[in-house]
Amino acid sequence: YTEQGFTVVQSGRQDGIFQGQSFVASLGQGLPGELILKANASHFMSFSKGSSAQSYPSSLMGSIALIRQTLADATWYQQAYGKTDVRFQGEPTEFNAALAALGQLEQTGLIFAGNNDRALLRIDALLNEFNLRNVALLGNGYEYARVQEIARTGRTLIVPLAYPAAPTVAKLDDQLDISLADLRHWERAPANLAALAKAGVPFALTSHQLEKKSQFWPNLRKAIQHGLPVDTALAALTTVPARVIGLEQQLGKIAVGYQADLVISKGDLFADGEIVATWTRGQEQQFKPLQPVLVSGRYPLSVQGKALTLEFTGHGEDFAG
């Protein structure tokens, strides 16, 4: 991660519908207790039951019903806990750790994953029933298809930089196996971020869904070539994710009182530059020499008593002698 310029990560278990809470940690050097920036960060949720062996829910409708009922239970629990049930039990409402945590979603934050463009709109409608606004929606790359509707939700997105591979058409008959929808997505996916930026949708970027983390910067540069403004790309890597994780007063800027996280690049990182070092919590981690090794010049050399002169020209890795 650090070689790609990441200095802080938010991590959690991404499996199931109610996936639990995440944590935020620095990627610097130090003791684990020093590196945890936020132990109780955003909850993760999705419509997929993941690896659960339970038969229910078995459909999208069932997942929505389960989430709606669980959030309703959490709302009830917030109002009932600490009170005595005088009508039926005659006892105080017992403590429930899960419902207590879900009752604090607006304070802790929520990241909800959508597997298609329509899912984001369903998530927004569902969460609006419970007045949950401190939410970021994990996108899927299809946002361009409903960008105006997504913009009207006012939600912040977290968008992966994963693009579909070019369709394989080695033989003439291969075209029969490629749908028009697949071709359309292959063509439009690199311009997805530009469409979101033009519509005024705030978003952060993630390496989630990338097969190789090294694809991150090439894919971001492709998005810039397809119209994504550089300033928006920079914000999507700094200030917006800092706000999403609730640490905007600590991360995302070079300013007094902020964590000393820096990325040092050779050249323009949004064009053809490369990362040569990162500073995390004020500590440097160097990946490549910041300055090329200077070896050009004339060097005296003695071989079997015979005086010779060795001369090098050039610099860095491009030299001859």
C-alpha cells in the first residue's frame, strides 16, 4: 500500500449484510496501539449475505426486509433501554450489544456497498427511512448510468478504480459472445469518475476490487485522460476520504496539527510520475533514490602496475564508459 502512496487505511470484515465495525490505522512504523487512529470506525453493510450458510435471506427483497427490521429494532432499543417493561415482563429491557452499536450508526458512520447503479438508489431510499445521513456508498463503476439520480441523493461515494478488460475478439465468431451492454461498459467505465465530478458528486477513491494494487495509478491516469479534473482527483485521495472516516481534522492536508503524511514523487504523479518515497507520521520510507547516483567523471585505475584512466559519462542508470 505504501508504495502506491497510501499512508492510512480503513479496514474491516467485508462479508455478509451487517458486517460489523471497521478500524482506521496508520501504515507507519510503531507499536499497534500507536498506529490505531480510530478503533471504532464506520460500520460496513451490503445487500449480500456473503458466506453465511443460512437460507434467509435468499433474495434482494429479503435482504432489504432484514435490514429494515433490524434498524427498526435498533431504533426501538434506543428508546426502550433503561426503562422497565411494566406491561408484560415487569423487568428492565436487557442489554443488547448489537442493537446498541447499530443505534449509534449516525455517530460512527456507515459504508454501504452497492453491486450496481440501482443498488445505490435503493440504499439511499432505505436509509432515508431512518434519517441516516452519515453514510458513504461504495460504488461499482456503473454510476455513469444514473449519475443525475445519484447526485440528487447528496451522498458521498467511494469509487473503485477497476475497469473491465477489453473484450476478446480473436476470432470472428467471438463477437457473438459479447453483449452490447459489456461493450458499452468497457467504453464508458474510464469516464465514470469524470461524469461524477461533472454532476457534483463528492467521492473518494479506493484500491478495492483491483486484482493488482499496481493498477491503481495507471487506472487513475486513464480517468484523468477521460476528463477527470486533477484537483478533484487530488481531493478524492486526501480531503474527501479523511472526511468519510471522520478524521478530517487530523488527516488529508499539509497543515499545522495534521499528521505528517507525505507522498514524494518524481514528476507529475497524475501524468507520468512515480512515487519515490512516503512520509508516514513523520518517518520516511524510501523506495527509490531521491537523487540519481552521479558516477560520471574520470577515475585513475592501476592494473598490474600500469596506470589507466576510466571515464564514465551520463547519469543515473543511463551512463557509459
